[in-house]
Amino acid sequence: MVNKYRQEIDGIDKKIVELLNKRASIASAIGKTKERKGASIYVPKRENDVLRKVGSLTKGPLKKEHIKSIYTEIMSATKAVEAPVKIAYFGPELTFTHLATLKKFGKSMDLVPCDTITDVFKTVEKDICAYGVVPIENSTEGAVTHTLDMFFDTDLSIFSEMYLKIEHNLLSKTKDMKKIRKIYSHPQVLGQCRKWIEKNLPKAEVVEAASTTKAAQIVAKEKNSACIASILAKDGYGLELIASSIQDLSNNTTRFLVISKYEAEPTGEDKTSIMISLKDKVGILHEALEPFKKSKINLTKIESRPSKTKAWKYLFYIDMEGHRQDKKIVRTLEELEKNCTFFKILGSYPCG
């Protein structure tokens, strides 16, 4: 009976492979057309539509999440056939930005790790990579200020966004938590696990590392130390899992941006991000934001940053619902710009 089932599966697999190759051939033809027109190979709207449709088709036993994960890899392989596309990300490998990039683009794309967020921007600006992935904010620790600052000096656009639920793990060469004297991790990660560390390892020295991967590399060579990193770092560096999901908040989530020279088309469910500096005038912030209220445009984020051009002068990073081509967005931004000494649209893109 088992052999009969296996033969049936073999037949299904043959059909699946034939259909996948047929799909890839059609995608390759589309890719050549895009290349001639200088259009983006990666289209967030189309990707979201496909994942939504295939997820709705399943009647079990595979769940929507299973189907979407499978199709992410199918589309990744298909894009690789369409045209060789490189994606830069804030690395190294096995960091959470790497995991977010894999989730968004799949394993078949040419992923290029960069040492710094600045390097990601420069790599895309120089056309070494078509897209870049950087963290922008965490639900526990707030904005990634380095990413915000980079938008002031770049002409790149925000092309897409994604969210990744973050689960932190304590990893070490030893299995005994009592022997741990040092804890290494990225500053943002340490902040997300602060209460857990204070409760469970109050005497351990906390040491900042450039990334969670760098922390894992150090701990792999050092006795009586531990790192806080993704679970992938456990097998990647031969470490033991001491404690899992040690983040202080269970819904700890990081938002990532895909940056590019391309601009995303409207989908009907979009965000627009801008960066502004306001005139020096009493009540100017209230006056500048009033047009959003009148137009009933929802602002999802306002973050201030020192302008670095003049003491006590600030830039404001603002996210709003809607696309820059929407009439009421156009009208509102024109009104806003009258109160600005600096005004820049960073991009419109599908909501993650």
C-alpha cells in the first residue's frame, strides 16, 4: 500500500515540476520585456496579489502560511530565471535582517551581506545591487536612527516594507546558565531583552556587538559567555540553546524597508513616507499637520531627528496611509510643503 502511495506522489511530483518549468518560461519572457523597458523585476503589488490568491485557494491540509512560504520560494526561483538580481542587506548572514530578506525574496536570489546600513545604501546607489533591505523600527526599542539619517543624503526610494516577528534566544558553548559571565549581542537586541537579563543573569557583564552574528562568532570561541541571537546561529556556530524566546515582549516585531531606485505602483493599500524640516515659527508643527486632518489622512508614524546642519533644528520622518499619486495626498503635500524649509518624498509602497 505504501508503494502505491509513493508511486502516486512520484506522478504528482512530475506534474508539479513540469508546471513549475512552464511557469518559469512564461516568467522569463515577462522578464525580458521588463528588461527592455528598464522596469523593475520585483513588483511588490504583483507579489502580494499572488500570495493572497494562492493562500485563498488552499482547502487543506496545507494552511495559508504553508502555501505562501512555498510560493515565496517558487517566485524567488522564477525571478532568478527572469534576470540575475542582487539584493543587499544589513548583514552578516544569520542576522534578523538576513532572515527578513529571505522571507521577502526567498533563497534563490543573489543576497549580498553588507557590514553597515550605510553600505547597503551605497551598494544600491552604485547599481551593484538593485534592492537593499534595512531595519527601520522595532516595536520595543523604536526607530533605527541610522536608517532614518541615511534618507537625508540619498535619492533612493522606499520600494516595499515587511514585518518580522523577532524571537531572541540565549546561546552558548555551555549548557549551564550558572557558568555564564558575559552576554554579547547587538545593542537593539540587548534592549529588547533587558528585563529578562536583569532577572535571570543579573551579575553577567553585558557587551555590545556589531551584530547578533558577530556575537555568536565571539561566543563560539569563548568560555563562560553567551550571545543573544536567532535560532539559526545555534547550528551555524555549534552553540547550545540555553533559553528561547527571551524577549521582554511576546509581540516583539521589527519593520524592514526595501530600498531601490525604482518606484512602486499604487495598489490601493499603500503608505507614503516623507522627510521634512519646518520653518522656525510659533505653532508651525500644528499648522503643518492641519492639512492631514482636513483631508482625513491617517499618519502612522512621526519621528524627529536632529538635522545635523544647525543646532536644535530637526527633521521629521512621517509615514501616512495612501499613495503619492492619490489626489488628496498630492493636494495635502503641496499644502504641507509651504511650511517647510526642506521637503522630500521618500517613496510610496504597498503596506506590509
